[in-house]
Amino acid sequence: MRCFLPKKIWIFIFLSVLLLFSLIHYWPPEGNSTVDVGPSQSQKAFNVLKERLQDVTRSYENIPYVPKEKVAGRLAVNGCVCEADKKPAIDLPFAQVLFPRVWAQDDFHTAFQRAELAKVKNRRKQEFNSLLQRYRTPADVLVIAEANSPLEYPTQGVEVRPLKTVLIPGLGLKEKPRPLYTVNLTATLGTFDVSATVDGVSVGGEGEMHLYLSSGVLSALNRQLQFVTYTNTLFHPRTADTVQFETDGHQAVFTIKVGHAVTPKLYYSGVTEEYNITALVTIATKTFLRYDKLQDLIDSIRVFYPTVTIVIADDNEHPEPVKGPHIEHYIMPFAKGWFAGRNLAVSQVSTKYVLWVDDDFIFTSNTRLEKMVDVLEKTTLDLVGGAVREATGYTASYRHTLSVEDGGEEGDCLHIRQGFHHAVQGFPNCVVADAVINFFMGRTDRMQQVGFDPRLSRAAHLEFFIDGLGSLHIGSCDDVIVNHASKIKLPWGKSEKEKAYQNFRYYSPGSGQIRNSLFFFKNRLQCLSSN
Ligand SMILES: *[C@@H]1O[C@H](CO)[C@@H](O)[C@H](O)[C@H]1NC(C)=O
Ligand SMILES: *[C@@H]1O[C@H](CO)[C@@H](O)[C@H](O)[C@H]1NC(C)=O
């Protein structure tokens, strides 16, 4: 019997063979596959969540409502402003000290040329979006569990290591009697399987992103659901998969976190019960043109802490030796700047805590570092500020709160206010704030993570706390006091060196421009207000 295949079939076979060859040729070799770590993968998951949220929020749209102004006004809207307080009609002396008025700045954008501002904004938008894509996971997105679903599932807390497998706990179906029960599971970054089979349940899609189970016996199906496993297949060190779980007429979504365990960074500081300051703390400072003051600081430290390590970052043009035991002196390029020096000094610290001091501070018997260590050891604070006493006797701890208001496309608004959030239980002299004075002790690794932006070369301080907002937990204790070598001097009483220092630190052309450009672009702010 002869059989002639039609021409179409021949073409089909020919194309199939061709396809097979190209598949073999281009199939990525095992273990050496390239993986898309771009945003498109997690974007799929975001889209699933977004669609569901829209469905939920769209219901009941036709029912009228009356807004409650007082409460509604407190909700964030897509836009913000930085407003200065109006000048009072009568300008009393000391009014600013007694009732600090809010001032505002909204010209950050002037750091850029008017002609290129549109391009800069566009670039800022791109950078911001790619930052969001890198740091947000579907586990950060709002998920709503709808009422009356017969589906039982874990809303949060399922975690898997990259490319590893876990059992998904808590899956179940609570359905009225019916002839056939079915459930489906769909993932985007991994596959499902069952670690055991149950009689009377049919399972499809094992080893794939879509698993379906059905059975005529509800209890058998529920038993089978206890053996469902999830395997992550797309490597990512920190992300989340979105799993859709559905049965006839009902849908649920939950996330499975995918990620390596965070590698801990612990500091060994001996086994004594008492705080060993030498083992726990490094003192860091930056010096410029003030070797006499620096020596006074070192001498005063040595009275109380003879063996604690002192790290000095030095960007003098003609560096002088700073001698003594337990001193690390780092010479930097000339006039590298204030934050670059802080950054270098802090980068060299190998103890659990680092204490920041200015080079014109003086330790006294009130400078009890043990108190700061105690607060950091016994609370979740990452950083705690002290107080600085001026020669006049005036003592400041410079506590501030920071808040960022969502400003949409134009960038956000930063509001800086004097004050603090609340007291710290068990430490009557300590409060929680967002920014403190330039005398503070912090967890070394946390401070290194935030870093001091080396582009801020002159007067800068709050900028570190703005960068750390949302990641550093900050306190302030006014019973740990360091003295400030006198700053208030009449101009004709200043030495040549002091005058040069003032010029460098405070009157550098262009430094305001750099600060504004960092606020505008790096921190994505449109304005700030402060008091
Ligand atoms: C479950 O998946 C199967 C196979 O993809 C499909 O035929 C069925 O309609 C799905 N059921 C539900 C409830 O989504
Ligand atoms: C404190 O720590 C330092 C440095 O680790 C060590 O040399 C010293 O012996 C310790 N002191 C005590 C009392 O344990």
C-alpha cells in the first residue's frame, strides 16, 4: 500500500526538523543559563496584583459618599508644598528662639541649567523607577483577601531560598457538596509539584508553573493540597513570587518570598560582662588645618580612654604627623572635604560601634561612652547622639524630626522640624528623633550602609540623616556631653589658620549648588521646609 502525503504535511515536517535543529543549537546549556534579572519578571507579578486590586476597588463605585474634610485633609495627596510661616505683625526680639518660625526652600532645581531641566527631570524619573524595581518585591504590595472565599491559603510568611523547594502550608478548600472539586495554582517565578499523591485525586501540571488538582472527594483533595510544593526556578537574591490560587468562581493571590538569608555581620568584643569600650568603640574624626585642636582632643580622650582606637581622616595640604598609640592617621588628597573624610574614617572602623567627634571637641568626665553603648546594646536604636557644650555653657543636642511628603512627579517635600518623636523607655534622658548633633555613636555597619556622600565637601550634617531616613533608627541622649573648644571669637582674635579654615568650611563657591543638586536629583526632592 502506497501512501502519498500531501504537500502541506511535507512542508510541516521540514519546518519541524528545522525547528528542532535550531532548538538544539540555541538551547541554553544546563547550569549556564542566562537569567533575566530585569524588571520584566517581577513586573508580571505586579501586574497580576494591580489588576486584582482594581477589581476590588471598583466594586460599589456607584454608591455616593460625603468626605470628612478634617480627616481627608490629613491623607496624602499626589502633591506637596513647602510653606514658610508668615512673618508676625510685631517682630519681638528673641521671637525666632522662643517660637521658631518655619522657613522654606524650593529652588533645588536651580542647581541645573534651565535649558536642561526637563532632561534632568526625565533622567531622575528613570533612575527612580529603576530603583523601585530593584528594591520593591511583590511582597511589599497590598493584597486583599476577599470575603467568602472557600479557598484557604497562607496570606504571608512563606519563604523559599533561591532555586530551592518548600511545601506550601495551609492550602485547602472548604466547599459545599458538589460532584467534582477542582483547584488551580499558578506561579510566575517557579514551578509546583506534589511531594506525595493521594488516591482519588487527579493531578496535572507537575513540574510546571500551573498545577491543577481535581477530585470527587473533598477530603482527599484537601489531603493532597497538603503535599503541594513550590520550587523557585528563576534565581534572584531577594524577590517574591505571586501565586494565584483558584477554584470555580473564586480566586486568591498570595506571595512566596524568594531570597537568600541575609548574611549576618557580627562583631566580637570579648566575653566580659562589663562594656569594654576599647573592644566596642572606635573614635572617628576628620581634621583640617587644626592640629592644635586635634591634639587637645586626643589628649582629653586619653585621660578617660587610654587604649581606644582613634581614626583620623586628614585632608590638609601639608599633613603633619599625629603620633601616639592606638591612632590611625589617614592622609587624603588636599581639601577632599568634610563628608569624604567622615566616609573614609568610618570605612576603616572594625569595632561594633563608631563614635563621631569633630576635631575641636574635648572629652570631660561627662563624656561617658558607656552610657551610649548601653543604650545601643539595650534598644533597637542604630545611632544615638549626645550633647555638645559650648564654652558659654550653652548645651545643645540638636534634635530634629524629618518627614517626607509624597509629591508625585515633581519630587517630594522634606519637612525638618526641631523636636523628637517620643522618649525611650528605661532611659529618661533619651528620646527618639530623625537627626541629631554631630557627636553621635552608631552601629558601624549601619552607618557604613548609609555612608557620607563625599560630594558634600563643605558644611554638611543633616544630609547624612536625610540619606539615612527610613533605614536608621536614631536616638538622642542629653546626658552624654562633650565640650566644644570655643567657637565664638572676634574676627581680629583669629589666627591665620582659623581664618583659612572658616573660608574653606563655610565659604566655598558652588557648594550650595552641589547640595541643591543632590537634594533635587539624588533625594528626588522638590523643596524643603525647616524651623
Ligand atoms: C484550571 O486549569 C485548567 C487547565 O489549565 C483549566 O481547564 C480550568 O478551567 C482551570 N480552572 C479554574 C477554576 O480556573
Ligand atoms: C578590652 O578589649 C581590648 C581589645 O580587644 C583588650 O586588649 C583588653 O584586654 C580588654 N579588656 C578587658 C578588661 O577585657
